[in-house]
Amino acid sequence: MGFLSNKIARDEVKPGDHIYSWRQAYVYAHHGIYVGEGQVNHFTRGDGQETGTGTFLDNLVVSSSLNHGDTPCPNCGDRTKVGGVISSCLDCFLAGGDLYVFEYSVSPAIFLAKPRGGTCTLGASDPPEEVIHRANFLLRNGFGVYNVFKNNCEDFAIYCKTGLLVANTDVGRSGQAATMVAAASVVLSSPLRFVAGFGSLAVAGYGMYCASRLVSDIGMRWDVSKVPVERLVADMDDLAGMETKPEERLVTDMAGMETEPEERLVADMAGMETKPEEKKTS
């Protein structure tokens, strides 16, 4: 693994590592957690599931599993239409690409020296056993709905490694998403229009890009908190329940309205029939 490249050989990967592989000619990277025995837990967009962007990314970010055509993987089977948190063999995860390891606890200088986001963070990783526990727990219970900006494969892997959640969900923990937002903010930023000269414009733009990437990193943000994976899943279940309760409550209320009068009538009739006899025997 070099200074600018995080590429590693397969025999170098260790359980608990956050790994990734580039897709679509280096347009984006797919991330996951290596849990050992040749298996990777990763968060994917299911076939036909919207990414929620309303942009070209909806067409670009297709299923992150390897498409074997008519010959499914002998280890994983046909996973092309499976979404959510899944477990795949390393071959299916890489999808023909190279293997890279995501770095943690890097210095600000190293972080900014890497021109693209989504390869390292200033944040610290938890021990491998905690990382694997989170990855396996989320494999069984899910990680919510996939969204390329707010809740993607890199967000999943970073949470597994750190246990950190971002309070502001406009942009998640993902370095790739932060890079896109930083680049867009430079292009659209009004102060740059008043900078004289192309050279000054380039320097100012790159400075804003670097600053935006740095303050968006999980290791620098103030709006993060450590959340146990069990609580994360419970909160997601509660949120899903809150979203479905209005319909459920309507059905329950309608059912109650239909059955309560009959039940009350039967109870009243039973009371009227039994009360005189009870009085007589007494």
C-alpha cells in the first residue's frame, strides 16, 4: 500500500478491514467489511430500488454485486436482484476490480494529499471484533434504505468501523458524497466569481474544496455520536413503525368501530338475562 494508493494484495486483507473496489472506470467505489473466511458484508442497492437522487446517479449506481450472467457464482448464487446488507465472497464483492483498504486515523496532511474522498478518514477505528459484530448484526437486521448521498455502502462500512452516526442526515458519513458536495459547492460558490485571474481562481477553488472535504470528515465533525448497533436497529424499527402507524391505526380503529357495538349488545343481553335469576337465588 503506497502513499497515494491504498491497493493491497488479497493475502494482506484482515478480518475487520474496511475494503473497497472501484466501479465504472473509477467513477465511484463500492465499500464493505471483510469479516473473514473470504466473506464480505456490504450494503447494496437492490434491483429496481431508487437511490433517491433524481440525477444520473440513479442510472449509474446499479446493483453492486457481480453479474455472472447465466452462470451464478458457485459460492454466492445469483445476487444481482438482492439489496440491503448482504454477504458475498471476495470475488463477487470485487466484481473483477482490484482490492483496496480504507485507512483510519490518518493525519490531515495525508487526508488532503489524497485527491479523492472515500479512501481514508481522520477518525479512529474500533477493534476488529467490534467491527465484525456490527457488520454481522446489520447483516441480520438491515441498515435502512439505500441512498447514494445519505445512506450508502461507505456509510455502512464507516459505521461498522467506528460506531459513529451523524445527526445531520443531509449528507451522511461518506467521503465520496462529501467530495461531490465539495466540488459542487466550489463550482456554484458566488465569491469565486469575483476572484481575478484563472490562477487565483484555481487556487481559491482548490482551497475551498480541501476545506469542505476536511470539515465533512467523520473524524472532524461535531454532530456525530457513538451509537450501539442494537440501539441503531431499534431506532430504525421505531422509525419504520412511526411511518406505518397512521394506516395501522386507521385499520385498527375501523375494526374496533365495527366490532364494539356487537360486543356491547351481546354483553348487555347476557347481563339482562342473568341478573333476574341471580337476584332470585339470592
